[in-house]
Amino acid sequence: VGRSILLTKIKSISRKERVVIKEVVEDIHRRLRVPLCNVLPRLIGMDDHINFIGWWLTDGSHHIVDILTIAGVGGVGKTYLAKYVFGLHSSKFDKSSFVQGIDARCNERVNGLLKLQKQLHGDISKNMELRVNDCIEYTSKIENVLARKRVFIVLDDIGSLEQLDALLGNKGLHPGTKVIVTTKDASLTKRCALFKSHDHPNHKEVLLNGLRKSTSLKLLCIHAFHSQNPKEGYEEVSKELVKYCDGHPLAIEVLGKSLYQRDVSHWENYIKMLKKEPHAHINTALKMSFDALLYTNDKELFKHIACFFVGIDRDVAQTILDACDINTEIGMRNLVDKSLLSIESNNELAMHSLIQEMGRNLVRQESPVKPWKRSRLWCPKESFEALNQNKGKRSLLGLALDMIMLDKKKSRGSFEL
């Protein structure tokens, strides 16, 4: 409440001053170790995860080291969940640290990793200023502190083993220490240097897959109507938008805010537009997992599956793609680790609908106006036209054709491709 009153009173101040004051307020919240109220709407539907992590943090295991990985695609709520439980439980430890946005800060800034090490060391030590300008030396300093103190650390958005090893080292942590790692790659944590030691930590994993339909609708209404239920006359468009978002919290929040105080016809047109072209902000968040793929093989495999193989038996897809010189065994494993792909119990390949659309949009951008110049065609009409006009010989790698269209042409007279 105090934060809201303060921010209301400073609206007349310049933008630069508002930014500074906002940072001061958030720093006070961090020091008081209470969760910021503005994370609560995004945490709707996460009670089970909050309760599990709360139990994990307070299970009384003072003789061992525990590490928890929160994994999922961009925008699914990993940071919000970690920030909330950190605010609830950080005061129960000798020292604590929440290091946010690690991968982005490492990629955007010179010496970004060194600055993150400095933040972590300052939080868990006696805040002594170290004159260290080498990541390896700073890792050693962090290791010394971690070996002596029972701490609670959140490493948010880890993107590589280098980052994880630089911030945790390999010499082991003090018994009773708890570490939460949020990442788009579920395989990273157990491959870090700490797990190569004889006394490696206990490890658990929370995989965020998105929200249920009822919870998604509630979250949408909070942002679109400032209520927990759809406004009268908006019931059907709300359900349609929830179906489009497929449980993705960031998509629900962004689109809900975009449609606040808009009439029903605007909602209908907006949804039609989304089906043709994904929202840029949401697409960027989802694309970060794709950009983090290290190999061209995996990127090409992802685009093949997004365009043609969702809902197809895994063995059938592998037979086809292996013949196209795609390494599917390792590639699929990497896509699953990045939360870009899942294998259903019936062995079918599955993707979140927004992730599939992101993959198809990557192909669409190869040639927005001339489909036959793209690497893949999945739309029956575009495929038919490319074949009919004898185009796409140089660029096409894959094509899906609905033979019903060909039958219709034949019924109107002689026709061949």
C-alpha cells in the first residue's frame, strides 16, 4: 500500500526522478524481504507450486544442500514465482540473494558476469568491496563464502553452464543452503560443476507448463476488466482469447491489458489479427528459447516439427526427418530440455500452440509476401499454388498438400500438377 501511495504522489515528478524513486522503493521492499504486491496477479493458479517450494525451503534439511530448478519457456512465470517465494522465506536464512535476469545482463553488458558475481558476493558476505577484475578469482571468493554460510540464493534466468559455474563454483555449499535456479533449459542445473563432486546436492525440478482454462480466464478478466469474471457480452470473445493464449501467463496479461475498455468488435478483430500475425512482445519472449539453441540441426528440427509434425507419432516423424539428414535423437532431447517440445504418453509430438505459431512465424518471415520462397509450406492453399505454378524449386525443404484441393480441381475438368 505504501508503495502505491508513494508512486501516486510522484506522478508530477520528472520521468528520470520517477525511475530512481521506483528503484529505491523496490530496494526497500527487497531489504524488508517482503514480496512486491505487483507480482500477485501473475501468480494466479500457482498455489500448488508456491506451497511445494515453501515446503522444500522449510523442510528442516540442515545437513544437506538442496537445489531446485524452475524451468519453462519465456513468459510462463518462472521469475515471478521465484521472486514471490524469495520474499516469503529469505529472512529464515543467514544471508540471501536474488540475482535477476542473469542471461540478459551477461549478453547485454561488458563484464556483465563479473557484475553479477559482485552483486551475489555483496549480498551473502559482509558487503566488503573487493577489487577483483577476473571472473575466475571472483568465483573463488564466492566459493569461500558459500562454504561457510547457510544461505538462500535465487539465480534467475540462467542461460549457460558458464554462468552457473561462475556463480556457484565447484567446491560445494554449506549444509542447509538452498538454491533456486530459473532457466529455459531444464538440463543445465544437473550438468553444472557442483554435481560432478562426490557430495553433490539434492536436486528437484518444477516445470511450468501454463495455466488451466478456468485460471487463464480469471487472469484475463483481472487485466481486461479489472474483475474476476467477463463483462456482460464479452463471454465468448474472452473464451476465444483464452483458447488462443493456451495458458501462457505473459500472453494473457499483455493481451488483456491491450484490450482494456475496448468494445467486443475490437476484440473480435484483434483475435483475427493475432491468428495471422503473433503479438511482437509475446513472440519475442517465446523466441528466446529458440535463440538459445546452440546447433543449426536443432533449429531446423524445431521449424520442421512446428510446420508439419505436431500431433504426429514420434517414430513416424523420426523416420522421415532422419532421412532428411536431421539428427532427431539428440535434437528432440534438446528441444524438450528447452521446453519447446513435449512427447505425449501416446508417443505423439506436442507443442504449446503459441510456440508452434512462433516457429511457423520464423519461416513466414523468410518471405512474407511470396510463400514459394520460404523453406516450408504448411498451408494447403499456398502449397497448391506453388506446385500449380511450378515455383519454389530452389528454396523449399518441406511441403504439405491437402489432396482434396487437387480432387476439386479434377472434378472441374482435366488437371495435373
